[in-house]
Amino acid sequence: MARSIQSLERAAAVLRLLAGGERRLGLSDIASSMDLPKGTAHGLLRTLQQEGFVEQDEATGKYQLGAELLRLGTSYLDVHELRSRALVWADDLARSSGESVYLGVLHLQGVLIVHHVFRPDNSRQVLEVGAMQPLHSTALGKVLSAFDPVAHSEAVDGERRRFTERTVTSHEEFEDVLEMTRARGWAADVEETWEGLASIAAPILDRRRMPVGAVGVTGAVERVCEEATAGAVGVGATASPVGANGAGGTAGEPELRPMLVAAVRDCARAVSRDLGARRF
């Protein structure tokens, strides 16, 4: 059995103590309640205060929970609501597209998968909830980088690792990709992260029209791309320009199946509406 870390246990106990009862406690009260020397309790409180988890009232010297906990709690609630609102729509998208569906949010300079619906073909698949995907090469990551300023900074300032020969790594090309993503409202990843796989993703907005996540489908290139271009994927491949259906791409990006692009965008709009967004 793994050993617990005493300092973390004590810090958690301090937060629980401040979360109940009078909500504001002095150093002596906290030390007494936890059966700790005042010096030890003060060290814990000072560290928690530096991290924003605890605040000290200047007039009374008493401690209370800090704003950082509220931010973290709100973040958790946002992700929880996002996932709960997206469940039915993600299931519908998987059925209509025949592909795997992923719901992702920005987390630690990457995309955290918070929901995953298996491809409905009874094949053996691995649940990827909790997995991380890169920002610069995946469809989910490009969408977040294009519409979320924080994600954009993370993607631009971070390392853009080359996963395949099609991965975009230069700053100029990456910004061009993001500009195109904003213009058409969705992003694609055709063998830029994984050989043989292609993805399409669109942003999910909240009532403030701020991006809170992205939803997308992933499948084999020959199923996600049009037959005429799927076989041409590779070094030096070219693609048709963006057409009326918006499913075309820049040079080197094959044309995606319009039906899949429309299905992903419809799913993203539906979840966004459920979160309070009104205009698209």
C-alpha cells in the first residue's frame, strides 16, 4: 500500500477545517483543532496562503478559504457540466458518424479527454478518458488553440513536436492553420498525430461565447476523408480548396467528408446551446 504524504494530509485537513464551522479561524484554533504545534500550523497556512488556497484577514488575523479554491471548484463544475450536457449529443454523433467521439478541454498545455464514446462497430477499443493529446497537431487541440487565447499561448510558446511527416511545427504555418480554423469554424488532423488516422473537431461555447471545450470524431483516413483524396495522403499530397461545403483544405490536407464535418459542427452547436450559447 502506498504511503501517504503527511504534509499533504495536513494541508487537506486545514482546508476541510476552514470549509466548515465558523469559516474564519485563528492560528491557535487551527493548531488546537489539528493537535499541531503552532509553528507547524503556521507553516502550513503560510504555504497555502502563498498558493492562494487560504487568505488571512488583515484586521483579525484569522484565516479563511482563498479565491484559488473557488477557481478550481468552478473549473471542476464547468467540466462536469460540459460532460453532462454533451453525453447524449456525443452518443448521437458516434451513431451517425460511425466513428469514435472525443470531448476535450484545455489542461496542462494539452488537451484532456473528459469523455470518449466508442466507435459503434463492436470492435475492441480502449477507453481514453483522462488521456492527454497535443495542442498543435490534433483537431481538438487546433480548435482550442484557435478560439481560446490561453490555449493559443500554450501552443505557440510550447514545443511543437513532429509526430509524423505531416505534422505542422513552424510558427508561421501553425498560425495559418489556426486562421483557417477560425474562418471555417472547425479543424482537422489528417495523419498529423497518428499514422492512418484522421480527425475533425469543432469548438463548444458557453453563454459568454467563450470556448470551454471541443468535440470531434476520429477514424481511419479512408473513412473520414473522401475516397478521391484518402489514397493520396502522404508527403507531397495536395488537396482541393475549401468549397461550398467547407470540407476542403489547404495544400497537403485532403478533403474531409462533408457529412462528417456537418455532423461534428451540429454536435458542437447543440452542446453549446445547452450551455447557454445563443449565436453561432
